[in-house]
Amino acid sequence: MNSPQENILSRRTIYRFMDKEVSDMIITQALKAASCAPCHKQTHPWRFYSIGENTRKSLIPLITKLARIKSEKKGSNSVDEDIVRAVSKIQDAPVLFAITSKLSPEDSFREREDYAATVCALHNMVLSFWANGVGSLWSTGSVTRDDETYHKLGINKQQEEIIGFVRAGYPISTPDVWKPSYEEVTTYLD
């Protein structure tokens, strides 16, 4: 197992997964890691919705509709291929979670802090998966914002916001990605 520093530095977004089950132990470890994220005022605003086969199937008509709209909007010549690709993203991921953050419409600062805390929880989940050889991808596509998704997942849109789906599984390949050096993004002030 890598050190925490090596885990952070080597983690990459994984787009394609092997057809191999991820053990419940690894998933539970990732959920425990996510639940230990820091959050101001101990609000613990995150929720994790594990999306099983039946729910995934119920999302196919919506994903098909949204993929068709996106494909036609960009003028694609391969609408059917775009739809198949969009559906496979949901169907083929060994692990699929919707991650939500609690809403606080009466307190926009609290809501912003809770969103940041939920992103920390999501990232803890991703790093825990990575430490166990499981890759992941955080997706914020249109399906995560559609009212029908909230309905199908049983999420109250007045109380929680879906901040994304996390797809996870054993990587088919790990991409090489350029990252800016810390020197390029750090300013030292006297």
C-alpha cells in the first residue's frame, strides 16, 4: 500500500473499468473515510446513495434523453453511439454513488461551507478507493441536475443537492495527466 502522500500524488481519474466486482470491505472503507472528512460546525452535510442495478435501469430512459439532447446540440453525426456511451457509463461502473450535500437556503454561507465539506468527503472516498487499487471518476453531468434523477433516487431537492456521481472500479488503464507544479500555483506573501 502506498503512503498517504504517494496515494495523493498518484491518484488519477479513471474513465474505464474492468468487469470485476469491488468488495464490500473496500466500499465500506471508502464510506468510512468519506464520513471522516472535516466540516465546520460538525454539520456532516453529506449523504451517499449507493445506486444498484434496478435504479440504474430506471435511469436509462432519462440518460438516453439527455444524451440525445447533448449529442444533437453539438451536431454529432453519431447520436446513437453517444447514447450507448452515456448509458454504459452508468451501467458498466462496478460501483456507483450519488453524493449529496445538505442545502441551507436561509444561510448561503453555511451552504457554501457544507458544499466544501461534502467535496472533502467525496475526495476522501476517492482516495480510499485509490489506496485499494480502485479507480474512480467524479461526474457532474446533466443527469445529476435533472429533477427526474432526484425523483428516481428518492432525494428531496429542497433539502439536498446532488454534487455528482462517483463511478468506481478497477482501472483498465491509468492515464498520464499533466499537473501544474506547486510553484506555479503558490504565491508567498511577506
